[in-house]
Amino acid sequence: MSIEIGAAWNESEAHSDPLTGRTVRRLTTRGRINQTPTYHTGSGFTADGRHLAFASVREGATWVIRAEAGTGELTALWRAPGVGDRNYIHRGMGLEFDDVDGRGICGNRVCVAPRSRTAVFTCERRLVAVDMETLDERVLIGDCGEEWIFGAPCVSPDEEWAAVALSSAHPQILAGKPVTRGYREFPDHRLRVVRVPLAGGAPPDTLFEHRPAQSAHCAWCPTDASLLYFDLDLPPHYWGGGDGETPRVWLLDVAAGEARPLAAAGEFPAPFQTHTAWLWDGSALAYHGALPGGGVYIGVRRPDGRTVWQRSFPEAAHYGHLTPDAGRRALVLDGDFSADRLQWLHWEGSSEFRLEPICLHSTEWGGLPGQYSHPHPITDPTGRWISFTRAEGGRSDVSVVDIG
């Protein structure tokens, strides 16, 4: 079928998960790349949990698509003119298709303002917002500048603001030269965290700047519009380990424009936190990172730095991500303890825990470049759905599992 903006169709398939018996609905069965939003709390679903927004490469373009989680009905919201995300290309994580031109979108750059039902995403050098019901479009940032690339956008809990991290473009790509050095080989990248009104109509307001640094993630506290988390990625390793000393998770007091690490480096089992996400009630941040001798540590810490729960797992041998569950005192994992399934880590007491399987994701890690094959699970605000990406045979699909 040929897609047009506003068109609705259903290509989904449902099955009973062989591991737990839960219903898993594969929302997409067509297209080359289908990718759920990233793992930040509240980033993909509407407030009622009914609809999810995601990115899809098909018909020589990239689409932002709305999916009804329960039925699988898809609606085309917006069309990007090309394939491949400019931000990923600069970071050396781009797709390898012949028609990649950097004029597309990746799912990691899509988020949702849940109550106003607005999809917010980056495309080329623009930050765009689209109403998921009326399909009305507004441009929040018309041009970030050729010298910058976007991180993942986020929306404040009052839905007044959208924020995004800007990092330096790849110097050789910026100069129009052949790429002979990777992004992380350059030691002097710049970082700027900016915000714009979600309603549009105003230029970006700079909240924080640092050099040398870069960042791909920021997320507002779900209950406090004055508090923003961001990753501070420092040379020489940037997102691969920072400077080996400074914690990665930083908090930004939006009103004061002051930033601080979530806790001192010595308070974590290792200084680098690979992935971070807010608990749904905004009371704390969950995080995990690699242990120096192998395995991972996982923790939950309040904005004032007090530890709620933390434990080291030297036996955890897999890469993965984590996101808090909206309806449980648990974190959703797509790796760490297993490479093929989603699991709940129920965290209890000061360091007790319990693992519980949710369903198989069975993605082919590394089957696509960059993070296009990563499950990146996200939960919905009602606690009924988890969305995830699965790659197989050089393409990927988005699914939801019913956990209600």
C-alpha cells in the first residue's frame, strides 16, 4: 500500500509469548526499519496508554506513525523526506542503506507530550511538534545550525517546554571532508542544553553550556518542571566511558541554570552510568553501569544524592537498557541478565531484588548499525503496555506486550 499523511491501516500480528503466555502484538510487519522511542520515562505513549508514536522507514522516506496499542491500528502523522538520521550519521551510528541521506528520523529522537497528545521529534536541523489527533504541525526550532547535532528531545511535566541537548557536529563532516576519524576521537566537542516553548513561537533558551563535552540524553523530572537530568559525556571516551572519573548523570536546576552530578564519583560502584531514567513519581532516578571487573551495578537514587537502592551484579554479562515500570516498584530490563528477554527487576529493601520474566524480545543485537536493533523498552503511564523494538534479518519491528 502507498501511505499518505492521515491514512490509517492495520498490519499487526498478535501471539502468545512462549515464555510467559502474555499477549504480544507486533505492530509492524512492513518497512525496513521500525523503531520505538528511547527508554526515558513517559517518552512514547499518550497519558491514557492508548497510543504510541514511533519512527518507520518505508517507501523511501521516514514516517512518524501513531499506533493504537490494543488493536494495532496505525496512522501516518508526518513524513520526513529521506532516510537515515543526521545525528546518528555524525556520531558514526548511521544506517548502511544505499539511499541514506540524513534527511530521516530515528526512533531515539521521538518523544510524546502525553496529555496534549503531541509527538515531538528532530529531523535534519529542525525540532518539530505534531498533534497526534489533528496532525497540525509546528516547528519549534527551525535550524539548530550546521555546527550542531541534536540529542533526544523531552517535554516538561507541565507540557510548557521542550528541551534538547545540542552537541558539536563531526568536524570532518562539517568541513565537507572524508571521514577518517570517529566522532569520539575529537577531544573538544561542545555541549549546550536548550529549551523552547512547546507552543512554539520563540527562539531557544540556553540552560547550560560546557566544553569539552557532548550529550545525547536529557529528561525532565516527571513531577518537577524546574529539574532536568542530562548525561554529561566527557572526553576521551564520551558515551563510551567519559573521562573515567566524573559521574555521567547530572541534574540541572532550570531556574538557577546550575548543574551538579547526581552524586560524587566515589558513591557509585563505578563512575560511569550507562543508562538513566526517572521513576514515574519523580522521586528518584534509576541507573546502571559497568563494573570494572565485569558485570553491572544497578541503583535508584534521589535528586539530593541519597541512595534508595543499589546493588552490584558481577554475574550480569549482557549489554542492555532499563526503564521504570509505571505500575510496579520495578525496573524493566532488556539485557544485563539475559540477551533475549524483557524482565522486571523488582527492587526491595536496601539491596534485595527479584527477577521476573515479561516476554521474549529475541532481537538480533548488532543486526543493524548503531542502536536500531536495541529493544529500548518503554512503559506507558497506565502500567498496561511495554513497547520494544526487535531486529531480525536486517530489518526491525515495533511490538507491545500487554502487562495489565
